[in-house]
Amino acid sequence: MDPKQIFKFCKQLGCCDACCLRYLGLKSCNSYEDVKKTLSKYESQTDTAESENLNSNLEDNQVGNISKDNKTELDAEQNNKENVINGDNPPPSKRRKIAVCVACVGVLQEETWDDSFNMVKEVLEKKRYSCDTFACALSAPIATILRERAVSLSIEKEIPNYDSSILTPLKEAWKWSFGTKLAANVNKSLDSGAVSPLLITFYIDYIDDLQELEILKTIAASLFETRSQQRKRFTTEFTRRSVEQALEGVTLEALSAASDCCCLPQISGPAQCVSVVCTHTPLYLGGRYIKLSRELPQTPWIVGGKRVMPSSVQEIIFKPLADLYGMSEAEADRRLKLIAAGREDVDVRCLDQGRPFAIEITDPQRQLTTEELENACQLISKSKEVIVKTLVPIVKEDLTLLKKGEETKTKTYEALCIKLTHSKYDKADSNAPVTVTDEDLERINSFRNTPEGDEARIQILQKTPIRVLHRRPLLTRTRHILELEATKVPDQPQLLRLCLRTSAGTYVKEWAHGELRRTRPALPDIMAADVDLLALDVTAVHLAWPPTSNLTT
């Protein structure tokens, strides 16, 4: 293939310089940083002059042409220049319209970029990210897919040995050309999305986008009839995927026949940037919380749109972090997420080292310093309901350990129970006060229904507790008590204290009182007496968290 021939024909069709490089198959970022310099390698001095003439001709009469008012505007601009030379005050003049590229509809033309630069500057100034790098992404008009294909087919017809598969994707060329210029404008370094946590996405709109795509309903009628019949599945008529499917195997003749005039219709104006969205990848913090209150849910408790409890563990932890980022309460609720290794009931405390948790911070402006995190822990602990001793930065992959631990960890509980009736083994008079006997303790501490040597001492079957049936399916689950020790409570003969370690997902409350024999064997079965639970504490959650590699010395 002759690069000069390809370049010349692309120009005749109405392609911009950057698109000419794309159809030449150039895929180096350096090629698009300075398009004019790159094109000089493919042109002689004579070719350059010819190229300039082609660009000039595009102002009026090339495919993808500009409106006929352009000549009048150029004349007005020339008159303005003459007035300046003669010392006259020039009248205000309109910005000169460009010859819009028939392939990219202006996306790759520098003359269209100023609005995009200004929009992103405004967003960055508002959000004030501390990140020194950025990656950029493009949502381009879908009609560019159709136009690219039409240009490729036209080149193949003119130059039979041309291979259209060499075409450089629009988004790649845009990133290499636009992204480089944007970096200088925002004073940040352009990087890949896999490296930079800051992503700037540009949404480009083309006024005739949907109108031009209508011809695909003729070219691929069955495809769009199917999509129309399955509107629940295909909510959008034209998608990038559907357009690409419609163009598979299409010919230049088919495109021309489906269009009223030609396969590359006139362009009324360049595509324009309609919005810019800047987002920072989430940050993650890991820690453990100690819950001291028996009137505090883990997350806001809302029933029927009304708050049941005035606060929650989540809200107490979120407050100082939201303040550090300047978030409102509503914004914090949207941008902060609590991820915990299970949860305790409202009336259950979580003591000792506390429960492992993580916080996901969406679109953070910056990373928090060690000092800020330490101060946040102090503010949380001032509530006297929740204590967080340390918060450390973690990575998203660490969450796997946290979620896995939710299903595999074991927990140690301390339960305060009351013996309500005499045991059938009690030798005392039935009218005597109910007391916890040494025989009760011996029976509990020696009870086992699993083989000797098994890690678990007691295997139980639990139906889903009645209190959670509204949110969990009715199932019978096998759970295990790995360790169990019962002791008397001094000066309280009817009470006993239990220390037990259980597998994840064990409902300890229901095991303690039996819940109408929905848990078997339960503590009442072992004691042969009615028993109830007075208070329950989680005293240990056996999970290595936060990851030790994230802890600073």
C-alpha cells in the first residue's frame, strides 16, 4: 500500500489529518502528539502544498462540508483584518467554522477541544483532587462507527490492496492526541487507567447521531426488528454493539443504496462535549470496632421510613471521615460504605479487640494521612458507645479476606443465662428456690454429641430464627459449638455464665433458650430445665484483621 495515495484519498473524502493517520494504520502515541509533524514523513514539499489546497477546498465543497455561510464569514474575517491594518475599530466577528472530518465528526480536531478543556478545568477546580496523574476515557458518538466503516469501504474500492483492519481505533487516537494536550492544560500527567486512580470521562454528542443511524434499519432490518420486539431486553435502539453487528459484512453499495444521497452524509456541525465526569477510584480503610452499647444497631435502623434508634455504629464511624472530606450527611450516606465481618444484634455488645470492618470511600479527593486517621479514631471513641483503636489504608483485594472470614471465622461469646425451672436431675424439694447446681455445670461442661477428637464438641441443627424470618429464608442449618464452659455467678444462685466458641452463623440466643425447640440440642436440652438468656457479648472475632502488612510500626 502506498501511504501517500491513502493520505491523498482520505483528504479527498474529507478526513482530518488525525484520521488520515488512523487509516494509515499508525498506532504509536508519538504519531498523534504532533499530527502535522508525523504527516510530513509521508509528504514531499509538493505533497504538502497539495494537502493545504485540499484542506482549503474542504471549507466549501468536500464531503462532510460546512454550511454555505462559511465563505461569507471568511470574507468578513478578511475585512476585519483590513480594518485593523487601516486603524479602524473592527466589528465583532464569529469564530471561524472548521471543515468537519467525515470520519470522526470533529472528535480528533483540535479546533473543537477548547470547550472540553474548559469543562474539565471547572470540574477539577471544584473537586480539588490531589492526584498528579490522570487517565481519560471517551464516550464518542455512535455514528462514528458507521462513518468509519463507510470511509474504509471507500478506500478499499479506490485502493484494492488496502486492508481496513489496520485502522487505529478512534478512542486510542483521541487519547494520544487529546490526552496529551489535556495534560498540559490541567497540569497533570497522562497515564493509563490501570495505573492512575483518577479517571476523566468525556461525553461527546453529535446532533445528527440517531438520524444517520436510521439507515441501519434498512441494511440490517431483521436485527432491529428483533430488538424492537424485545424492548424490555433492548431498552436502547442503537448501541455500539448493535451498530457493529449491523455493519458486519456490509458493502459500500449497500450503504449508498440505503442512504438518500451518499454513504457519507453532510455534516451540519462538529460533535460537541456535553459533559465531563471525573472520578477517583475508591479508597479503603480497615479496622475493628468495639461496641459498648446495648442500644445501638450496626447500621441505621429504619422501619416504614421512620428511625427506630437515634444512631448506629456506621454513623458514628462515618462522621469524622465525612468531615475530613467535607461531605454532607446525605453525601456521606452515598459515598461511604461499611463492610463488616458479620454483625451483632442491637442488644449485644462487641468487646475485646472488636469486630473487623472496612470502609469504602467513593471518589475521594485524596488519601488521608496517618495523623488524620488517628484523630478520626479519637473522635469516634469520644462517643463512648463505639471505640475504634486504629484505621489503616488497605487495598480492594483485602476485602476478599474480610468477606471470606464472614463465612469461615469463629467467634467467642460470653452469655449470662438464668435457670427458670428445676432440672429433672435436681434432688431438691420442688418448692425450693431454683439454683444452678454443680451437677448442672458438670453436665454442660462434659456434654458432647460428636466423636472424640472432632474439632467441634456439639453439633446443632437450627431453623431460621423467627425474629429474622422476614429477611432470611426458612432453612435448617447445621452449626457447631467448638468450646463450651459454664460457671456460676457469685451471689446469684439462679444465674450461670457461659463462655462458648462457635462456628460462623450460629444463633447463640436461640441455642441458649431453645426457641420452641427450633434449635436441637439447645442448652435447655442439656440441662433438662427451662433456660433463658439475659445478656450476650461477643468477646472475640477470630480473624486476622486488618492485614498485618498494612499496619505501621
